[in-house]
Amino acid sequence: MAKVNKNMLIGQLITLDPNIVPILMRAGMHCIGCPSAQMESLEEAAMVHGLDADILVQQINDFLGE
């Protein structure tokens, strides 16, 4: 089982499992496809969107653990 952390780039997360995209979209990150978003860390993207990166990490890791 892969474990993600908030320092991983959005591009890395999508490469790890494209099914992570809907999790990010539900959280309000609608610019996942933007080239600049691919090079942001999950923590940076969460900060820009006013989200808690730790909660996103938990949600993604829960999904990957299923």
C-alpha cells in the first residue's frame, strides 16, 4: 500500500493513482489539470484553497488502503 504525504507533488499523486483526482476535486481543487498545479505540493495546494493538508492526506491514504 502506497502512503502519501503532504510534501508530495500533485503530479506525483496523480501518477501514483489517477483515482485520487476525484478526492481532490471534491475537496475543491478544481485546477488539478493546470500545469502549475502539477508542480505544487499537496500542502501548498491545500493552503491556496484554504484546506487542511493533513485531512487530505488521511482521505487519500484511506482510499489507497481500500
